[in-house]
Amino acid sequence: RSKAMASHPPHRFAAADERDASNRIRLANDLQAAIPNEELLLHYQPQLDLHSGNIVGAEALVRWNHGVFGLQSPSRFIGVAEETGAILDIGAWALRTVAKQAMRINDGRRTPIRFSCNVSVLEFTRRDMVAFVEQVVAETGCRPEWLTLELTESLMMPEPAEVLRVFRDLRGLGVEISIDDFGTGYSNLRYLERFPLTEIKIDRSFVRDVVHSPAKRVIVESIIKLGGVLDIRVVAEGIETDAELSVVKSLGCSVGQGYLYSPPLDTTAFDAFIKYHAISHDQAQQGRLLTT
Ligand code: C2E
Ligand code: MG
Ligand code: MG
Ligand code: MG
């Protein structure tokens, strides 16, 4: 976007563009102080086993409580953070916070919940990601297999060899690796075979389209089948309706998340969700036993 803006003389800017540009500069500056000021927080979106209904995971999604502009969604500031390099500090903060959260929640749970953290490709290439993850695991006591790192497919192309090496080392540590927004980027099916992935997430746009488009349905079905053959977990993103749920379920998808189940929740609401979900789930199971 900055390229397009630079190519136009200033007098042709619309007022909204000027506001947008100065807002971006303002956000970029303020972002430096967001961590020390404790303005960043994580929301957690539950992931459910589509067949049993159990909570099996949670995706951590960053929010920024800006002093003046209020709660900001990642689409407002992740891009800026990547441009300025602030994403390195944000990513480090996020992974530590997620690991602590995983420890707190999973301590004493019979079946642990997997926690997913979105990771920018810059973190993979600009820092020693493996040593950093190792350090976080050691610091927090979090088990590496409770952590899944999500990397967006559209960003995977730049350094395939480098990314492959880091993936192998991370798998060696025991953390899981997920390709986010699958289907929206280069969609290179060879990734699935060449990279040591443990999960792929089918992008919300596909989940929406499978209900009406037979072609999209075949694509999604193929991805799910491939996941099955290669032993890669397939997660459906952004399930909003019963129709979407029943289609992805019938195509063999095992895990899903979306507004149908729950939006991303702050830690208090997430704790409550886990608690009441477990209770209502047990009651539903008992009800089924009584009626069958
Ligand atoms: P993503 O990882 O693909 O996350 C899914 C997005 O879809 C989230 O938006 C989530 O709130 C939203 N969503 C979940 N269920 C539904 C649904 O049923 N319907 C619809 N319409 N949307 C749904 P969010 O939280 O605004 O995050 C946007 C993106 O920002 C994420 O996409 C991810 O790429 C990035 N992001 C979030 N947190 C972090 C982070 O800590 N680090 C980095 N590097 N990126 C992050
Ligand atoms: Mg994600
Ligand atoms: Mg996604
Ligand atoms: Mg997505």
C-alpha cells in the first residue's frame, strides 16, 4: 500500500487516505510502548472435536487495547508491526503468554488442551526461533506438545529451504506446526508432503463456499483426504452455521472453530466456557445414555 501512495502526488490524496496514513504512523509509534504499557492481550477461541464435541484446542488471537483508539483487532496493527519489526517483540510476548496460559489450564486436566499461537514469518527468519521456543518451554514448564505454531500459507513461499529447516528443528522439540489459511496462498500441495506439518487449517472462505459450490467441496474433500493419508490434522476455520458444520463434518474434517461454537474469548470468559462446556457436554452424554 505504501508503494501506491508514494507514486501519487500529495494533493491527490483523499482526506481518508491522509487520516489512514497518519493513523498508521501513530499506531507504529504507539506500538513500541504497547508491551511495556501492558496494552496487549490475548483472546482464546475454542476448537472442538466435531464428532465428540470435546474442546481439544484453543487459538490465541492478539488484541491491542490502545489508550485512545480502544480495542484494536490484529488486522489494524499486525501489518504495521511487521513493517517496523515490532512483531518480533509482540510474537515473543504472545508465545510466552500462551505457554503460561497452557500451563495454568492444563495443570490437572485429564485431557490437555492444545494451544495455538499465530507466528509471523519474520519471526521464523529473523530470530533463532528454535532456541527461543526451547527457552519459553524451559521458562514456563509448558509441555512442547501443548503448543501449536500457526504459520500463514500465503507467507510460506519466501524461504522454503530455511522454513523447512526450522520446521524440522521445531518438530524435534515436540511443538506442533500448523499451516493457517490453507487454500488462500500458493496452495502448493507438495508442502503437505515435504514439510513436517501436524495440522492444516482450511480457510474460512472455503468453509463458507463448500455449502453452495460443488467444485469447492471437491477441493476441500481432497485436502481432508490428503490430511488423513499423511496423518495431518485438518481444522475448519470460521464455522458460522449448522449447514457449514454438517458439510465439513460429512467431508471428514475432525476439528473446527468458529462463531457457531464461540467467538474468541478473554481469559475469564474462556475459563467459564471450558467449565460450562464440560458440564453441559457430560449432561448431554448422560441424556443420550438414558434415552438410548
Ligand atoms: P487467523 O489466524 O486466520 O484467525 C482467524 C480470524 O477469524 C480471527 O480474526 C478470528 O477472530 C476470526 N474468526 C473466528 N471465527 C470466525 C467466524 O466464525 N466467522 C468470522 N467471520 N471470523 C471468525 P482476528 O482475531 O481478527 O485475527 C485476524 C488475523 O490476525 C489472524 O487470522 C492472524 O493471521 C493474525 N493474528 C492474530 N493474532 C496474531 C498474533 O499473535 N501474531 C501474529 N503474527 N498474527 C496474529
Ligand atoms: Mg490462525
Ligand atoms: Mg486462519
Ligand atoms: Mg483465515
